[in-house]
Amino acid sequence: MKRLVILFLVFVFACSKHDVTAPMISITSPEPNEVFPANQTITVKATVTDNTGVHMVHVIVVDDAGGHWVHSEEHVDGRTYEVNKTFIATAGKTYTTHIDATE
């Protein structure tokens, strides 16, 4: 009986396929090196897609002094997710946007 259970487990795990394609992230705004006047609303827009499904999306916007302007963690269920986050620009700051996704 033990051999039957072991053979069954080997068969089940040998047949499972692993997704090797990472999610695709396409940022549509802001443009790289785009300049904004103080007090303007900046919108971070992106599309996240994956062939098997997106599970989690992190969006982080930091300034050159390390301050966080956007920090979100979205748990999603689908093959596509639209990022739409906003913040207000401050004079003399440089911002960096990071978007990570897991399937």
C-alpha cells in the first residue's frame, strides 16, 4: 500500500507545471524624467498583466530624501490590474516609482 501512495504522489507532483513567465508591468505615467511644478497632482498609472494571474501589486513612490509619497499593497485576483495612484508634487524633489507584482 505504501508503494501505491508514493507512486500516486510522484505522479501528482510530476504533472504539475510551474509558471516561469514573470508579470509584465507597463508604466504609462509619469514619463521618465518628467518635471512637475510644485503642488501639481501626479498620477502614477500602470498596467500589470500575467498569463496565469496577478496576486499582489506593490506601488512605492519615494523622494530623493527617502520620503514615501505612495506606498500601497493591493491583493488582486485576475490576469490584469490597473494601477492608478496620485500624490502632490513638492518643489525641489525628485521622485522614483517602484512597481512590483507577484503571481
